[in-house]
Amino acid sequence: MFVDYHTHHERCGHAEGTLEQYIQKGIEIGLEQIGLSDHMPLLHVDPANYYPEMAMSFEDLPYYVEECLQLKEKYAKQIDIKVGLEADYIEGYEEQISAIIQQYPWDYVIGSVHFIGEWDITDYRQTHEWNGKNIDSIYETYYKLLQQAAATEMYDIIGHFDVIKRFGYKPEMDTKELENQTLHVVKKHDIALECNTSGLRMPAKEMFPSERILRYASQLGIPITLSSDAHKPNQLAYALKDAQKLLKTAGFQQIATFQARKRILSDFNCEQ
């Protein structure tokens, strides 16, 4: 399977391109499936008093879903379009997140931890927040939140598992135990991971998650899917062939795809 399940579009404010431009690009490059997965609206911070262009607005959300469904029908004979959402896990807002998820006919929902409190650890404009903090403690908090996200069972895919490393801030401690504990929680609650190639474009210079994490996930039997986390149409399927080869090396033989929140496992060809 040649698929890309993590894409962002102009509605979120920090990406470029329309939904249709992404779909047309997917057809051009031969994707079998494309997942549309823009950011859930902000719940725990006031967009008017926060960093701009973080996510689509609540007013836009139904129009996003409507457009996705229209395009899914329009291009049905050319590419298999999946309607998704990247829904931040925010501690204490589980009921509100669940209500958003249940309101629409998603094919899949990505659960990601971007926020520790009101700090978005993935926003380049907020890297100053690392200053003076105990990096080991930040990693511990991040993985605790990721475990909580998995335990809610609201999500089909855990997004960019070790995105905490995005800007190259490294803890003194060995994070292997934290990562393995979190993988066991993901396995217990039967959630898939994504092999997200966007880390190669970041200071981390490594996919999310790392090869070590992927190998252990494979040993545990955790399903995996593929994603570029594209924020521009020309980033679609970025390094996905390299990701396929990495997954083969790590022991994966199948790719997880989704339809109406149901997971389907398919063999993939790393030579495609």
C-alpha cells in the first residue's frame, strides 16, 4: 500500500494549499489512499489571545468535513480519500474532544500530544519555553500525556510518537523505558502508530518514531501506517519510500488503513 494519512491544509492557518490540491497531487504521484487530517479547533486556549494560525476554527469544522466528503465522492474513481482529523489530546478536556469526534463520520482520528499545558512543544515560535526547564521532566510529562491519550481509546492512530525530540532538545536520561512503557499502553488499548517522515525536515533529522521505537513496536505487534505530515502539497508522500524500507527493516509486513473507524491491514511493497 502506498498511502499518506497525515496532511494539513490552508484551513489550519499554518499550512498551504486547498484540500483539492492535495488530492490532485496524490493522484499525480500515484497514492492509493490519501488521508485528510487537519487540526481540531483549539479547546483549552483562547485563539484570540494565543499564537495565531494554530488550527481551524470551530466555525470552519463542519465546512471542512463537508468539503472532504464532497471531494471523496468527486474523486472516488481516481483515489481513495479518507476523511480524518488530528485531534489534540488535552488533559482535562476528554469529554469535549470525544464530543467532536463523535459528531462527524470520520474514517480515522489521529491522537497527538502537542501541548503541555498551554505550551505547544511543536511550535517553533515557542521554543523559548525550553529555557531553564528540566528537559528530563518535560519528556516524562510528555510521555505521561501520550499514555493518557492512548488510554482514552478515542483515537485510531497515535501521531508522531516521539515528536518531543523535534527541535533537538535532548534529555540526560535514557528515554528507552519511558518509550517502551508508552508503547505497552498503546498496545494494550489496540491503537496504531504512524511512521511520520516530517521529522526528517526538522532539527531532529529523524523520523517519528525512531528506528529503535519502531523495532519494539513491531515486536509488540502494534499496527503502523504511513504519513508525511505534509503542510504543502509538494510535501505529500515526502520520504515515504524510505519509510517503507525502514518499516521492513524494523519487522513490519503490513500497513494499517482505515474505513469508518475500522482498521484494515494490508501487505505493502517497499519497492513501489
